[in-house]
Amino acid sequence: MSDLAKRCIAELAGTALLVYFGAGAAAITLMIARGTDTGTPFNIGIGALGGLGDWFAIGMAFAIVIAAVIYSMGRVSGAHINPAVTVALFATKRFPAGDAGAYIVAQLVGGAIGSLLFAASAGMEAVMVGGLGATAPFPGIGYGQAILAEAIGTFVLMLVIMGIAVDKKAPQGFAGLIIGLTVGGVITTTGNIAGASLNTARTFGPYLVDSLLGGPDLWVYFPIYIIGPIIGAVIAAFFYDYLAGEGSATA
Amino acid sequence: MKCYVCVKEGRSTDAVAVCIVCGMGLCKDHAIREELDLWEGGYPFPAKKVKAKIPRILCPECYQALKGK
């Protein structure tokens, strides 16, 4: 088996774990909150049990699985597990085009497998009530606002990846922990705006499996999770290069 | 400098190397040369083994300890 094939399997497995545990935590929260009086249309169920604490719990589920995947797969494939990260590294000439295409396909397939496994584990209520943790703009949030929130969230994520992992002067060994916690923090704050996907594959998996199993049809929102994360990640990568590149104080 | 191991055995042999761990002088017979793999990359890039290796000289005692024997 070629080196690229093995790396793609690692990306597939890593993204599947991310979607199973991260998006799965959102689905479980909705299932637990089912029938609870949410009090406001802006609250669709996540927040009905513990307010922002619900989002914090979901954020921590993402944080822990992201750290686990980075520490376990980071040396194998680089553990991007996110097409926006792969595109940003490609855009700044750090990652070859052929590998980037293969990685993105693997991440999308991994996202779908993660969702399928979650549906198989939790049952049809996870599809019908939890939507498998699919992301969508919350009531009152416009398309443009959702793209902006996704772009800003992914900007923070990619900026941290650049500073803690891509930059060779960064302290070693902290990447998984800090990047996981960054995603957890972004989800806590912006989860109730557009779901805080920050990752096209994380949204693609639940969307596809929801469609296959008769869950909610949210494809109209899919461009939000392509445009927002990719714009945010690419701007962050170039922004970091501008700030920390040749001639800067830290170069 | 003389080989520490040979001196302990009652012989006097010129040292040609020094153990990188304990610093004892070693003759050609008692110096153990190891080559360590060198890796580059790692998150968010795949780690790759580079062709070049890092040589190091060890005495028999440190070699046994480092190998866990």
C-alpha cells in the first residue's frame, strides 16, 4: 500500500472519530433535551438543560477527540481531519495539490462513515431528533451571518495551528491539547449561531447520512460550511505568514 | 587518553573515542557505534524518515543499559 493511501486512511479514520464523538455529542444533547421547554425560539434544545454549559460540553467532546486524533495520527498523516486546514496548507505552498485532493476526499468519506456509525450506535432517534448533529444557522441567523461566524471561528483555529504547530519555533508537544481546546472554546461561544462546524467534512457527514436515512434535509445550508471555513482558514494562514514571516520580530 | 575498559582489565590501550553518555574513553574494540534514525515533520505534516542518520558512540555498559538488557 502506498504511503499516500495509508495517510488517507488515517485522515478518514480521524475524521470519522471527530464526527462520531463531536457531532454525536450534539445529537445526544438534542435527544436528551427532547420535550423540554426551551423558552425561546433561539434555543432549539442545545442549551435547554444547562444554558451555555450544553455548548461547553459539546465543545469539550470535540476538544478531547481532536486532541486524541492529533496525538495518535499527527505523525502519520498530519491529522488535518478538516478540508479547510488542508486547503490553507496547500494555498500557502506547504502541502502538494495531489495529496490535498486525496486528503479532502478521505475526510469527506470519513465524516460520512462517522455519522453512519453514530446512527448505527444510537438508533433512528439520533437521525430524526438529533439530526446526527448536523449544523445549520439558528433561528434569526442569516446566511451571511452564518458564513461570517464560520469564517471567524475557523480563522482562530487555523491561526492557532500556524502558531503552535506549523511554526518550527513553536514549543513541542502542545499542539493537540491547545488546538482541541481552541475548537472547544469556539464551539462554546459560536455554536448557537451556525453550529460552529469550522469543518466542511464535519458537516458533510451528518448531511449525507441524514439524507440517506430520512433525517432533516439541510443541503441548502451546505455552502455556508464550504465558504466560511475555507475563507477563514486561508486568511489565517496568510495572515500568520505576514506577521511571523521574514523580516518580522519573530523570524 | 586510555581506554577505561581496557585499564580495568589490566591493559593499557589508547582511546579512540568517548562514550556520549558517561564520557569514558574507549579503544576501537570497546567503542560501540550506533546510528539513530532522523525524522522530520510531524503534525500538521506527515513525519518522514530522512536518509541521513545520526551516529553516536557508546561504551558497552551504557549500550546495555540503553537497550534495556
